[in-house]
Amino acid sequence: MIYYDVTKMGAARHKSGLTRVSARVLGALDGAAHLVSWKGGRFVGESGGPIAFRAEDWLLTVELFSGAERPGFREFVAARPCRLGAIFADAIPLKFPHITWPQSVQRHADYMKILAGFDRVWAISDYVRDELTGFWRWQGAPVRARIDRVELGADFDTSPRTTTAPPLASRASLLCVGIVEPRKNQAFLVDVAEALWSDGIDFDLHIVGRMNPHFGEPIVRKIKATAKREPRLHLHLAASDAKLRELYGAARAVVFTTIAEGCGLPVIEALWRGVPAVCSDLPVLRELTDAGGCVTARVNDLADWTAKLRAVLGDAALQQRLRAEAVTRPLPTWKQAGEALLAELR
């Protein structure tokens, strides 16, 4: 039997990246998993009763946790009442603590240590797999876990994949999707847009995403202040699904100025819709961009970003090539992710 940990996902108020991944993994398991939550020092089922695990059962989690947040969980892992599997997203809280939620920073090292005692860990990219194994080596702790990779799906909603390049909208626009925070780097993107507008490049920039309550307010203030003097800049802090579909349909490209990622789902989610991506030249993103439909620019390099976006907005041959690559390149699906996991869990 497969049990699926929804301790936090069930109570989440916002659809964070990790919450979305957890929900999509659960859906990809196609009804094969039973939902459980950690309460009062044990796992309970949907009815609230305790779970009597068997040695051949699997517990799969995509959640973040620590011994302090889940009293008794470390002992549960050590006791091994069943087989334990986890999907690992990233080590960002350890690498960028100054721009990460304080609670995430506090828990993350302990979380990564506990994962070493699991049976299987699936990393969402080769890059974060190497980060986790490097952390374990640095800690010098005994490692039981066998670590592998699972490819997350590009089909983030029920929309069929766009397989022919859609016609270009008459009005050029760029789209940025993601929580508004320093790591996603929207403040830098506004600087890039202003440089292009100053050079006479005419386009709209749409920034979509909720505000990180810890770090996002200064960025939102900057966007709003810029938008007062520049009507081509649009901020959507609470865009509906219908509005987001409309913005994707009109976008010349999706822009992703991030400085750190575990996978980079917005890149392949844009490609699924036939929209090219312009994104930061990070090792983890190269795992997605090298197959086509993408342009990379050096992190926080204003000259490089303006040059790349100027070409994407104005070079018709480049636009045609990128859109053709976006609709023809292979992309992973959540169904494939679920099948790969179930093949290991059954």
C-alpha cells in the first residue's frame, strides 16, 4: 500500500510551488495512494485514526519538515515501520538564507539530514540531486537513501499541449509568472524593461504572482511606482486562471530572471503552451533550456538581458525558430512522472 503525506498541503492557504508539485504528484499517482497526516506524534488517515504501517508499505512525501516541527518524526524514521520515499525540491534555504522564509531556513538542514535515513529520494533535477548528495558528504552522516531523479510534468493544467506555433499577437508582450520576491528577481526585470523602453522598444510587460509577505513588499512598491509613469508595465497580484491563459496566449515570450531554482517549472510550462522562454543562465535551467525554445541570459547582467530580449522582441527569424522549437521539442508530463514513481513504489 502507498501512503501519501499531506500534512501541510491539506491546510495550505496559498498555491506555492511546492504545494502545486505535491498536488500534481498526488494526481499523477492516479488514485493509488492513501492520504495521511502527521498529528500528535503519529500518522493518521483521513478519518483521523492511526495508521498501522506494514513493512512492505510505502510512505511518500513531498513535504518539508524537521524534528522540531514534527516531534517524534525522527524516531519514526529510525524505527522504519514501512519503506520511506521523498521527493526533494532544492537546497535554496541553505544557499540563500537572507532571502528565504525564516522558518524554511531554520528547518532545512535538519530536513536534509532526515532524508538520508529514507529508502528512496527522488530529486527534481540533476542539479539538486548533486546538492543533496554533496550535503550528505559534507555532514559525514550515514546515508541509507538511494537517490534518483524524477522529471516533473510540463502540463500544469488540463490544457492539451500546443503542437503548432500560435500566431503572434499584434501587440508585443512579455510575461513573468512567479511569486514576487528577491529570488525571482522581478525588480531586475523592471530595470531591463525600462532600459528597453528607453531605447524605443515598444512592448508590454506583465508580472503575475502573489507577494512574498516577508520580502516582496519593496519589489511591489518598485513595480507600482514604475507603472505610474510607464503604462506598459502591468502587475497582477491575483490573476485568475482565465486571465493567466489570456496572458500566455498573447506573450511573445515568458521571462524568468530568477537567481536560484530547484527545477524551473515555469520554463517548461510556458513551452507546453508554445511560448518561448528567456531565462537566467543557471546550471539547473540548462537541463531544460538546451533542448530548444529558450534563450538564456547571464544572471543580473543588464546588457546581456536587454540584448537578448531586444532580439526576441524584434528578430522575426529568431521568433519563428524559438516558437517552432517550443512546440516540437519533447516535454515531460505528469502522467509519465506518476508512472515512473509507481514503477518503483509497487
